[in-house]
Amino acid sequence: MPSLFDPLTLRGVTVRNRIWTSPMCQYSVLDESGVPTSWHLVHLGAFATGGSGLVFSEATAVSPEGRISPRDTGIWNDEQRDAWKPIVAFIEEQGAVPGIQLAHAGRKASNWPAWGFDGKTGTVPESEGGWRAVAPSPVAFEGFDVPEELDAAGLDKVVDDFRAATRRSLEAGFRVLEIHAAHGYLLHQFLSPLSNQRTDEYGGSLENRARLLLRVVAAVREEAPDAPLFVRFSASDWTEGGWDEHQTATVAAWAQEAGADFFDISSGGIQAGIRIPVEPGYQVPFAHHVRSTSEVDVSAVGLITTAEQAAEIVESGQADAVMLARELLRDPHFPLRAAHELGVEIGYWPPQYLRARWRR
């Protein structure tokens, strides 16, 4: 089995290790333009200098109505594309691979940002900069307004928006693309029978519920024939009758046939108030199930907080890489520290920081 600090090559893109930065929403585009700012440069750049192999942007909207909140980043116009360029360049200059997560929030769009609004939740009214959300069915997420059901033209627009966002992402310099089909956002809403109540070719059977995702995967692959393509799944709704790891494994295999290369396995998000039995590594079994059942490459995420834990996940074959989020917020240099703790010699300490390198 590979080790945590072995490189991994996908479609000619080599990632220096298997400790990767997970997409993390920042809600920091204060002018609500979707244009990334100096915050995003410093935030993402810190993970690159800290030794992460692959650094993903936050969920980046493919259209204005696809934003989770008015303060999300976007990639639906050229101004946003150009603002991403120096951020991407800095990540790559530090030896990390820049990746972008392409997202559409669906019925969870137009949400109040997680900070700065005195704890407001639910749908931002149009009078305060919000908009009408779209979804597979007119079924609201708890505490949100009822969304508009997507018709055939709306579905085509979603696919076209992902295609255009892919083109701009490549122009910005991103080397890896990820389609967000997790955490209760639009593509997950189509996959889950809890949120998809359609009776047409996009609802009912698993093949139908997966149809939009597979169209998006095919469109992104067509636009980006050479870039590694990830799909992030929630492998479980943690609710009886919902989406589960078995359906995830099946659809992952279909997505691989459609052009996806790698699968980022998380869970939850389709319903509010679900009690999830959270513990260290609690989502790793989902990643292992998808990997072993469908024979696809996967990453694991979820309360991975120590070097030993991360190494065991990769070296035992449960996943091909680990995605870290909160632990990297606490310590952006976790990969450098992990190498020291595991006794691994690496050659990508920033020269500006060498005086701080741990000595044995």
C-alpha cells in the first residue's frame, strides 16, 4: 500500500502527498460579487505553504443562483476567473496542486452566511439581496423557502453552467476539478429520494436520479479532456429511505465511465436535525466501501486530526488520500508537522521557514 507521503499521479498531474485541503466555505466575498479576494489568497495560500498536496477552493458557484450565500465565490464570469489567477498561481508556486470545487446549492441557495448576520438562518429575502432557489422538486429544506422546480430548460442551463465554469477554471489555471454532489446541494438533491420527488426521467429510479450528475460529469470531461476530475459524494443521508453508500458506490462506477477519475467521500446534508454519530474518522468506512465495491480511487474526510490516524487510513487501503478541513484551519502546516511526527523526510519546506523546522 502507498504511504501518506507518496505522490499520486492522475492524468499526468502529480500531487506530492496524500494530505489534501478539503473545500471550506468562507462566506468572505463581502461585496457579494462572487469575486475572490485577498482573504482567499491568504487562506488557500497558507495550506500550500503548509505542505498540502492538493488545495481545493471553497464551493465555487457556477451561476449566481447557485451560490449557497450571497458572499460565496463564483466562476460564472471573466472578472471572477481573472481574480482567481493570482491565487492559483501562488498555490502552484509553493508546489501544491490547485483545485476548484464547482458547485450549485439548489434548494439550499440564498442562505444567510454563517457569520456576520447575528445568527440569522434560512433564506435571504430578495429585498436583502437573496433570490428564488431552484431544485429537483418544490420541497423546501427545513427553515428555507420553497424552491422552484427545474424544468427541461433549467436542467440544460445547469449543465451549460458547469461546462462554462469548467472552461473558466482551466483558464484561471486550476489543475484539478471537483463536481460537488454532496452535502444536500443541487446534485445531491437529485440523487436522494428524500428531496427528489420527480416523476419524469430525472426522478424515481436510481438511473433517473443520477441522470443530471452524469450529464454534468460528461460535460465537464468534454470541456476538460486532460484534467483530473473529482466528484464529491455524501455517501449517506443518515436517514432511513435516503441516499446510502450502496447507491453511492453504484453511481461512482457510472460516473467513472462518464469521465470522473476520483471520488471524495463525505456524508450528510440533505436534511436538518439529523443526529450523526460523530467520532474520529467516522466517515472513513463510507470511503472504504465505495473504494472496495466499485474499485475506484477515493479520499476520506471527517475528524481526521492526527498524523498517525491519517497514515493508517491510507496505508491500510481504506482510502487513497485524506481530505482535512478543520484540522488545517487549526494548523495550516499540519502536513509539515505530520512528516516530522512520522519520521518522513520531505523536500518542500518553504525556505523562508527552514529555521523553524523540527530537528531530531
